[in-house]
Amino acid sequence: MSVHVYMLRCADGSYYVGSTRGSLELRIAHHNAGTFGGYTSKRRPVALAWHQEFERIMDAIAVERRIKGWSRAKKEALIDGDFREIERLAKRRGSFETAAARPPQDEEKGTAAARPAHPSRRPYGPPQDEGC
């Protein structure tokens, strides 16, 4: 049995992301009828903006959760099939620069450069002795 992850565009312009094991058409009809209550029931009518079919429920759930955490711009890039834009938006939000990787700041400007970085913000490598 296949599983669908879908994104609906609601009447107020917002997006709803969900999944279903059954008929996608029936699920959308239920959203439009207000059968489920919740988010889409107050934002009807809804229209299918995007969907993808999966063979495994665990894959579908993982994708659904990931998309639910995305920005509006990233969701719209997915709807448009603009994977380069999705990648660009991911780099913009997810740039990984730790405090310890940045050069120390000048103490005269009122910064806390003398304070050691928190262990979770240190560059990868072997554990360091905390002196405890």
C-alpha cells in the first residue's frame, strides 16, 4: 500500500502538510468537508499544491515532518519544483559556523571573547579537559 505526503494551499494562503495511506483524493475531500476539524476546517476550501507517493510509511512520515519545519519560501520552491532554490534556502538558514570557529572579538567593544566557548560549540575533535 502506498503512502502520500501532500501539501494543501488553504483559502487564507497558508499551507498545510499531511500524509495519508488511503486515497489522496478522498483525503482532500475530507479536508474540504471539514471532517477532521483542526487547522484546515477553518481555512476552507483547500487545494492540492504538491504531493509525493512513498512505498514505506516511515519514509513518508520523515518527509512530512521535515517539510512541516520548512519556511514558507522553501515550501513554495518545492511546489514549483525549484530544487536549486530549496538548496539555496537551506544553505542560508543552515550555515554552520560555531562560535569557536570565528576569530575572537575585541574585549574593548564589550564582548566576551575571554570566555571559553561552550563545549557544544567547539570544533569537532577529541573531548577537552574541562578541569572538573
